Amino acid sequence: MRAADYVYQIYQRLHRSNDGWTRTLIGYTSFCFLMFNQALIWKMHFVFFTLATAARIRDKGAEPSIDEVWMLDTIFKHEKINKLFSPETYHVLDFDQEWDQGRENAYFPEYKTPVAKFFNSDANTTTGRYKFGDLESGATMTLHFKTMPFSNNKYNFTEPFMVYDLWAEINHNGKYSVEHLIKAEDTLKSKRIFVLWH
């Protein structure tokens, strides 16, 4: 069942692989298949580029994730949230996270360059939400977040994706409030999105 769900998740996100680089890999792999019986080098190229193409489609189709421990640490450190939600009494009601469509995010013009467009069909950003409840206070909270690829080391590797915007909508005893934990404008003053070229 897990394998079927894994394949289903990749199939649901096949549109993310609709970029110039993946199409080039598929075209060259097809050419190597046509040349397969001509020489050993074409067999080697066919095997290598078939695996490379499959790995790229697999990686692009993967379900997005977030560091849940970091997220819980962040919200429980917040003074107002900490009064209503505690690590012992909170529970998760719902969770959703998905890749953003297209490259039209106003925060990230880096993904509108010709090279970035060739390697990416979107900006590799995600939008998600958690819905929390607390058994003791009776409060509920919807935590909204947005992530972006970010390289924090000299190897230009983007693991994990960074939360650049985070805010909570809190309902308690008929009162509604919004708390902004991380503001996109403040985060993007010192951090820049990482453009994926692979």
C-alpha cells in the first residue's frame, strides 16, 4: 500500500517535471534507446540517463515536508500561544502542505530568469497549514506557513527548506486574533531564495 501511495504522490505532481531540463533528458534518453544496438557506449548512456531522468521525476514529485520539531519549538516559545497551548495538552487536528504553482511569486524574481525557467516549472516554494487544538484551554489555532529553498552552507545544498512566513489564527472563548511569528519582509532582508539548477 505504501508503494502505491508513493507512486500516486509522484503521479499527482508530474506537472512539476514539465521543465526544459527534464524534457531534454527524456529526449536524449529516447535517442540513446534508438542507438542502443549500435555500440556499448549508447547502452551505457541509455542506462545512466534513464536512471537520471527517473530520479529527477521522483524528486520533483515528492511530497513536500517540514521540520515538525522546529515548528513545535517555534510556536511553544511564543508568549501568547504558550498560554493557550502546551506540549502536554495540544493535538493536531489537520495538516496540509503543497507546492505552489508557477513562478509568479512577487518575492522571488530570481525564478523568472531564462536559466531558472529552463530548470524549474515553479519556484520550489510551498504553502501549508497546521490546525491545532488544546484539550485544557479549548482553544484552536490554524498555523499558516510558507517555505522556500535556502542554502545555508558553502556547498549550495538546500536541505531543509526554510520557513520564511509564519502566522497563526487563534480562536479562544469566541475571541479571534492573529499572531505573526515570522514575517516574510523581515526574513527576506537577510536571506535569499536558492535557485535549483539540477
